[in-house]
Amino acid sequence: MGVSEALCRQLARILGGKEQHEDNQCTIMVKRNLNARILGRPYDTEHEIVIQSLKNGKTLNTGEITLLQREVQFFVLRAVRLGLRVTAVHNHWLFDKPRLMYVHVESVQNPIRFARNLASILRSLK
């Protein structure tokens, strides 16, 4: 069973992002202004959160979160404390300034709870 458009909009509001609903899947992009540059050129940064596979009130929730290197430890500790699995920490680029890191999280839980927990961590990064 899929995620409805109404639920997708609600999750996007909680996370402060822009939703795209397609094939019963909800993708939410949350802009993050880190004034990043790659090879000296401006680079837009954002978080990508995907909500899908609704069953018994729970969804598969995944996210790729864009962080500054110095934020990784704080984010990972908070995410684990709130019940999210951290499944990867890596960079994408070699010549980025500041150094951008990408943390992957996942859970199977109520999507509203997931969005509220993730939003609380993201707000504390600002």
C-alpha cells in the first residue's frame, strides 16, 4: 500500500521541505544553505527523505542527510537515540568546501513520528 498525497504534504510541512508524490511514494527535499562550493563554484545542498511502503500504519522511511563534517557525530548520536538506524556515512565530492558529509538513516515506523523526530534533529543543526 502506498503513501497518500495528503500524508506526503503533511510530512513535508513537518520537515520543512517540498514534496513530490509519485507511484504511492513520497519524496521530500529539504533545502539547506551551507554556502558550499565544489571546484570553487556554488553548490546547492539539501536533504532527501523518502517515505514508502505503508503497512499497518508504518512506512519504510529513508533519508540522505547533508551535513558539515563537524555535525556528523552529533547527528548520528541523536538519530540513534531516537530509534533511527544509521546505515552509511560518506562524502560525495573531493573538492568541496566546506567538507560535506552524507548520513543515511532508515526506519520502519509511523511516518508522522519519523518526520517529527528527524525534524527535531535537523532544527538543532541550525
